[in-house]
Amino acid sequence: MDLGFRGDVVDFYHRFRRGYPPEVIDSLTDAFRLTTDDIVVDLGCGTGQLTLPIAQRVRSVVAIDTEPDMLVRARLAAREQEVTNVSWMLGADTDMPTLGAVIGHRNLSAVTIGQALHWMNPEKLFRAMVPFFRSGGGVSVVTNGTPLWLQDTAWSQALRGYLERWLGSELTRTCGTDDPSQLPYRDGLTTAGYDVAATTVDYTDELSAEQIVGGVYSALPVDRLPTPEQRQHFADRLRDVLQPHRPFTEEVRVRILVGRVR
């Protein structure tokens, strides 16, 4: 599947996508009892927002993404942060059975999926991974806040209206962050035999107009990204639309859904 997250989108993604608060990494570490002996797979790793902090808690991480450009930028981020225990792999959820076989039966500690499961086949993926987890290991689905244009604030509503006019289509995709999306994820884990638990981490952030513009660019496939010639006009008009609704306060809820094997 070509998601279009390449080229210029990658730099916007790396600069403007939310990182994860330390409490999220603590929660994952506690949930799977992670130590420096453990191996973790970060599936749909993007440019390493979840990969790199987890790598500091475990022996090694295999980070997988479908987009080569994402992996190139992630490797650079790892070098910049002096993280050396990550292997970057071009692949998708459909490659997990083969990777699991390479890692070995009952040798894998966790698979983390950060705001990417909506691009995958969850039920098939959850079932396929069960044999590879050690006792107490499992899957974690982490969704890092509601998309900027779907929040219950005046500035978010103004943003949504502007984007829908620009793109010519209604924006409804929640990227797996809403209750109707979370419920089938939870049911899929339960059906596959995992013990399931959920927790949240809440925090408040205040965004600049530049962060909102960059966040929008990071979420658009490359074929819908404003061209370099259009971007100044796009950003100026968006700032005008947002200006009456300052400050741009964001209430972020990170959902952490964990499925463990016995």
C-alpha cells in the first residue's frame, strides 16, 4: 500500500509530529516488564518517535516502516541521538510472521504500534504474533491524540473548515484515536487470546501557528501536499483563519491498549 508519506512529507513528519511523554514509555516498560535483555518491534515506526525512547530501555529494537524515506530520516535521528541498538527494516504488518520466525519462538518481548494500526489488518496481525511472544509479552497499540482538525475547540473547527475547502472533501478519519476504532482493536486482541488492559496519559500543550501548519503537512500524502509554490499562500491564509481563536491550546489524550500473552 502506497500511503504517500515520502519526499517533503517526511521532514514535516519528523519536525512536527507529537513525540511521546516519558509517562507513555514508562507505561509500556511496566506493562511488558521490559529490561535490557528484551527485543521489541516497533511496527509502523515513521521517523522513530516511539522507537528511539523505547530503544533506551531494551537490548534492541527492530523498527519497521513501509516508506524508505521515513527509514532514512529515522536512521539520521538515531545517529543524532547516538542510539545504536535499532535495526531499521523496510516492511509491513504482513512481514511479521517471517520476522517473528527469525527472532524465534517465545523470544519477542513486545510489538508497539504507534498511531499506524488503521493502515493494517489488526485481527490477522494479532493472531500471527502470538507464538513469538515470551510470557508477559505482547502487543501495544498507542494512539497519540486526536488529529488537529477533529478536536473540540474553536481553532480546530476553523482549521477543519479551511482544510475541507482546500482539499475539497470532508475530513472524518480519526486515525484510530476514537472509541469506535478502539473497540474492535480491543476485541481483536481478546479474540486472539491476549489479556487486554487499557490506560491513558493526558497532557495539555499550546501550539504555535507554525506547528499547526507543519502538523497538517505531516499528515497529508505527498500528492495532496501544497506545492512549494503554494505553501506560503496556504500558510498565510491558514494563519489568518486561526488568528481569532488564539491561544491554540490542545488537550492530548494518549491511549495505550495492551494485549499480553500468558
